[in-house]
Amino acid sequence: MNIAQKSTFVLNQRHLLGIEGLSSSEILGLLDLAEEFVALNRQIEKKQSSLRGRTLINLFFEVSTRTQASFELAGKRLGADVMNMSVGSSSMRKGETLIDTAITLNAMRPDIIVVRHHASGAVELLARKVDCSVINAGDGSHEHPTQALLDALTIRRNKGRIERLTVAICGDILHSRVARSNIILLNALGARVRVVAPSTLLPVGIERFGVEVTRDMREGLRDADIVMMLRLQRERMNGSFVPSTQEYFHYFGLDQKKLAYAKPDALVMHPGPMNRGVEIDTAVADGAQSLIREQVEMGVAVRMAVLEAMSRTLPNA
Amino acid sequence: MVTERRPILLANGRILDPSRDLDIHGDLLLADGVIREAKRGIGAAGVPEGTEVIDCKGKVVAPGLVDMRAFVGEPGAEYRETIASASQAAAAGGVTTIVCQPDTSPVIDDPAIVDFVLRRARDTSIVHVQPMAALTKGLRGDEMAEIGLLKAAGAIAFTQGAKSVTNAQVMRRALTYARDFDALIVHHTEDPDIVGEGVMNEGEFAARLGLMGVPTAAETIMLERDMRLVALTESRYHAASLTCAEALEVLRRAKEQGLQVTASASINHLTLNEIDVGPYRTFLKLSPPLRAEDDRTALVAALASGLIDVVMSDHNPQDVEGKRLPFAEASAGAIGLETMLTAGLRLVHSAELPLMTLIKAMSSRPAEILGLAGGTLRQGSPADVIVIDLDSPWVLDPAELKSKCKNTPFDEARLQGRVVRTIVAGRTVYEYV
């Protein structure tokens, strides 16, 4: 049984490469459409047919179980034929270039390609070479638009709104595409955004992004409604960004004590995967204030909404 | 396209000779490969029989350009550029002397390889080629190359190519030794550790693009170190490519102190800034990277005042495969032999720079610094001359460029002014029709 669709939202651009370039009404349109899919996904009969006959290719140059699975499920629930290509597959290991892979896939006439790549700008480069629609599932340190959308949906469902909320994003901002997309989206919707990190993990020029900047967790979490933690990759120790995970956790890791600096009803988020004991401790990650599991559920709904909104403007739609 | 050598009279032009600050209306007579006379109204009576008379009304007649930094692919990278193709590009851009980099394969650290380059140039090039030699063996940065023998073989200067010598002791010894041979060291100033994985100028724009940045300090710190070494060793030194206001301050202090220091800036850093990278355009990925607009304007002002002595093209041909990659993975570099002058004219048209200063920085100053005979229209000098149309508008089509690689930052740019004739040793080697 198909839930009657109330939203007629259409995404009027061929690609979704980032939050940059989306208007606040487009963002809200996607969130509202995603709400419908949350309800649908909780039914037994989840299958829709809006993408029936369409081909979706997941092209993941960087390993990711969660995002890839999320897109695969989203595509299949909308009735699409989904194909997964990931970095383990042979031609990528043979050193075929990004452009050649794009041209090859394009020749197979897919409708939508979802791409994740370790280099900033790579998804845009690929999008210029194909005729179909491209969704950015994360490019280097640049953008991860569907993550920011699912984070916004999660926040809105739990707090009722986004504007005038104080959101503290904590961790490796320098290397984080999740941080960048979230900063752009939350600012567009009127939230008050704060970033908390050691100076070595802040990009030069971060003040110009319209955020408050602090190197102190107590100050950073004060009056925060949402505390968003970012993963610290272990390679950062090698690059002389931070001296050790122990020191990092002591000053910047989220535990019950630091969480108490925020509002009593503050909620905790994390894009995953978590490094327990490095940026967040288990008690908080699994605790009552954690929205981490809900984020994953919202992820499928948001990706269905993006695919649905895009499908409405595909050729021969 | 090398014509038979007849005397040439370039008539009715605006004669610009930066070596004497000469800017007059008149005629220039070239014969037997040298400049005979420059004055008003030489007229038909004053010329030898068989002289080709070329009307240069409305055009500028200037010395051929001396490009102090160009990578030419021979030996080892002929798929990117050969001496022949580079010379075609040079001629089309008004460059009559190419000073080429030694980071070839093999590196130019042996007199036999200097000899190879000079012979290949003699046989295949339509413009003059002056090779620079490696400052250290293999460009490995740890042992001095045979500066004496290389100079005797014809190396015009010594450089570490597109990198810096990071060992200060090696640099000190090299400066000291080179002084004995009156050899010039041309040094690229970039601390590789601070550069790290940086791929464009550090700042807000890089942060938005999610790209690692290179702070200007990488350049300033290396230049500062070198200035101390130059003071210590009382040697001559030329900074290969400066890009930022901070480094210009260091240069200014060094010159005020009386150190024998000169410097180049690339045409790219004078006419472009970090914003031109736009949506990850790899043709704008350069090393050192394009900087902020404030740095660009400081660089132009430094050129106008003479603090920066030389403008070079930093010609660096990179093939399509190297550029058609995500920005962080793409090769750095842009071609420039053919477009250096035209791009420079933008600064003249926008009144940021007088024409005389631009031409001087591209001809007489590099010739003086390197001890070359060109860059001047004095009587008896080599007949390396160009004729420039300052005003004609055109759109750059990369397919028309003569370089083997087409990685130009001026792709489809609207330009104003171009070289219409290039004469080397008294023969026309390029003519725009």
C-alpha cells in the first residue's frame, strides 16, 4: 500500500553536489519530503515504484558500509535497479582513472550515480563527464550533503525546529566534509553554529564561515542544544595535529562530565563510525541523550527523499 | 619558418628600448644579424639594396623577450615538450631567448648534457636557448654540482629547479663556491615541510574547497634564510619565483642592505589569484600556488617600482592525463611561453604598469642579470626584435597554441594585444597573419 504522497517537491538541478547552492526552501522541501519516507519506512510494505525501471549506481572509491548500504536500500525501496561498485572491485585497483570509470559507466546509461571519493572536488569532476544525475556521497574534505540533511532532519524531529538552536560541532573540523556541509545548512536555516577543536584541527579562515570558534569544550558546549561529535582519524597523530588520543580525549572527547556543560536537554549526534574512547565515550554514545541510532534511520529516509525529488525531473519522468 | 636573411627595416614604429629607457617614433634597421640603427626617418635612401621594408605603423618595436624560467622537455620528457615545439611557442609569444630548467631526465648536472641541450637547440630551435644547470648533483640537494665545468660548457646559471635546497650548509657552500666562478644561483624558495600536502594558497577559499593549504610563510621562511646566507657569503643571488607581500618585504630589506639580490615573479602570479581556481580548475594549480588578491597587487606594485626585477613565464607543460584528475592529485604547472607578453599587457591596459617597465622586466633586466647580449636595441646588438600590436582583441583558443601541451590558465580568455612578428638573429621566425 503506497502512502499517499503529499509533497510535490522537485529538485530543480541535475546534481546534488553539496549544500552550497541549495536555497533554504529547497532544503526544507527535502526535509519535508523525507518526513513522509520516515513514516513509510516504518510500515511493513515499504516498496514504492517512483524509480521503477531506473538504474542507480553506487560508485564508492572510498570504503563505506553505512552510507553505501543506506543509498542501496533507499534506491531499492523506490523500485530502482541498484548496482554497487566499490573500491574493492578490480578495475579500480587496476588504476583506471576516475574520468575513465565515469565515461565507461556513462556509456551504460544509468539514471543516477551516487559517488564517494577521497579527493575534494572529485565528484564535481566526474559529474561534468556524465549525462545522468550525480549525488555526492562525500568528496574528500569538501561536502557530504545527504549527511547534513539527515542531521537536520534528526534535529528537527527532536527539537521541533532548527532556527535559533545552538549547535556545537566538535572535533576534526579541518578534514571534515560533514562539518562543512552542516555549517552551511545550519546557517541557512538560522541556527547558531559553534565549532570546537584544537587550533591544529581548524581550517585557516574558519571564522569567515559564520561560526563561533573556540578551543575549549566548556565554553563550546555552554547552552548547546545539540552536540555533534566528529570522528578523529588515528592518522592525525602521525601528521602532528594532536599528540595522542589520550590527550585528545581528555580535552576534547565527549564524556558525561563535558556533556553536563551543555543544556540539560541537549542531544548528542555523531555521523559515524565512532572511535569510542577517542572523541566520545561509550556511556554517552549509548546513553539517553544520544541520537546516533536515529541518525542512521533518518539517513535512509533522507536519501529516499533526495532520489525521489531528483527522479521527478529525470528525462522521461 | 625561417626566412633567408635579408636586411630588414622596421619602419614607422614606436621604438621601445628599455635598456636605455628609449621610447621614440622611428625606424629600426637590422642587417647581418645585428641592429644597425634606430632613428627617425632612415628612409629608403639610407638602406642597403634588397632590404625588406616592414611597416610598423601603430605598433611597438621592442627587444625580443628573454624568458628566465621555462621547462623544456628535452631530455626525457619529450612527450610534454621538445626544444623544437617550445621554440615555436616562444617565437609566437615574442620570446627570442628561452632560459630552460635543468630538472629534466637526466638532470642537467653534467657538461655533456649541457652540450646536448645546446646542440639540440642549434639543430631544432628557432630561438636562442640558454640552459641552466643543476646546483646539486642529480638535484638531490646534498652535493654541489661541477659549477666550474658546467659554466664553461655553457650553463648560464644554477638552480635546484622547482624545489629548494633544504640543507642550509649545502646552500652556504654552494653560494660561496659559485661566487669564485661568478656563477649566478637562481633559487626557488619554498620550504617543502611547511608545504606538506598543501595544494593551493592557505586561507578561506582553500578551506571552503576542502583542500589543504600552503601558507605564504613557506616561501618567506626560505627566502629569509637565503638572505642571511647571501649576507654571510657576499654572493650573488636571484630569487626564482616570489608570490607574496611578506616575501617582498624580505626582499626589500635585503636590497636596502646592499645585498646583490634580484628576483623574478611569474606572469601567472602577477595576473591571477587564488579565486581563479574556481570549481577546482586544475589548469590553475601551480607551484608556488596562486595567492590572495592583496599579494597579487603587492607583486604588481613591486614590479612597477623595480623591487621585482624580472617577469618570467614559468612555462611548465603538463599533459592531459596529469591534469584530468581531482585537484589534489593533479600535476601542478601552466604553459606560458606563448602567452606571457599578452597576459602582461593586461596590466598595461589596466594602467597598473607602464609598458616600458613590463618590457624591461621581460627583456633587458633578465639579459643584464644573466650577462646575455640580448634585451636591447643598441647598435651592434643581436637582431632579436619583436613587433607588438598593443590593441588588437582576440580570444585564446588552446588548440591554436604551439606548445605540445595545452594547460593554459588563459583558456578562452579575452586578450588585448599580441606579438605580430618575431625576429631572431635578423631572420623572421614568426609572423602573425
